[in-house]
Amino acid sequence: MQNKFIHFLKEWIIPIATAAIVVVLVRTFLFTLAHVNGPSMMPNLQNKELVILSKISSYQRGDVIVFDARDEDPRIKSGEKDYVKRIIGIPGDTVSYKNSNLYVNGKLVNQDYIGIDERTQGTEMSFGSSWSLKTLSSTDMWQKKDRNHETVPQGEYFVMGDHRSVSNDGRYFGFIDKNHITGKVIVPFWNTDNTAKQNINHQNKHFFEN
């Protein structure tokens, strides 16, 4: 009887338990799956789309990330938590916009991943045809901790959605803390949209115009 029990442990319980532990460790520290919630990253990410979330990647300009918005957006609605946005500015960067062009540290940003309407009206919205971190952060829309900055502070990021005409992003509430980032979004291999893969997975490689 005892031998049968030991055999049962070796054949079933131990492998299943080991597999479960591995899954938990991978999902906690390495990768997990996530669903996009909302239209703020269209046309590159669709509402309810299943993506991979990497928890071991470094964060660069052009990367798309998921972050816990509860401590970032003072206007967050009940039930919301995670936002999906694109990193535009990293610590030390200046960010400005003028007449459909976006600039980081005075260099023209490549915005081929969105259409002209989002580059112009979508980006201007309530902020006019010319704005910068300095002008955005001088308003009382931003959290007090983020106000009156000309550059992105250390440990913080400035983010925007691709569907800027509907995106509630850094223009409205300020910078996001690196500690609140859950991970970097990767469009998985099973997605057949190669344009979306390029615009999400590889935009950091050609963030600026040549």
C-alpha cells in the first residue's frame, strides 16, 4: 500500500505540483497574458485583444506598457485599474508638440504608427497647437507631485495613447512612476497583423525620424 502511494506521488502529485509552481513563478516574475481594455491604443491594439506582458524588459521610448493607474490618474473611474499606453518620454527628456509634430529633446519623433488625424487634432485636443511638458504641468489638471516640470523626473515616464483623441493619458494627469508599471506589451506570434507587431514590438528601434 505504501509503495503504491509513493508511486502515485512520483507519477502524479509531484509533477503536477512542480508544473503549477513553475507556472506561478513565470506569471509572477517573467511573462503573463493580458487583455487590452478599451480603444486608447487603436489602431495598433484592439479592445479585448490578448497580448503578452513581459515583466523582465527594460523600458524605452516607443514601448507600450501596462501600469496600475490607481495612484496616477486622480480621475480614475470605479472598477478601472490598468492602463495601456506608449512611452514617449523617459527620465531627463523634454517633450513638446507643435503643428502635428512631436519632439523629444528637440528631435522629431517618428509617428508613422498613427494616422494624421491622431497626430494633429487627437494630440492637440484641449491643449492647443503647441504645448510642452512645462505648459502641461503648469495646469491644475496634473497631480501636485507632477506639476511644474520641464523634463521627465527620475523614476518617471511620460506616456500617451495611440488613439489620442480618446486616450486619457499623461497629457491629462502627469507622469507615471516606474514602480507602478506592470510590464511591457508584446503582440504575440499568433497575431497575424504584422503592422501591429511592428508598431508595438519594434517602435523603440525607430522612435525618431531619420
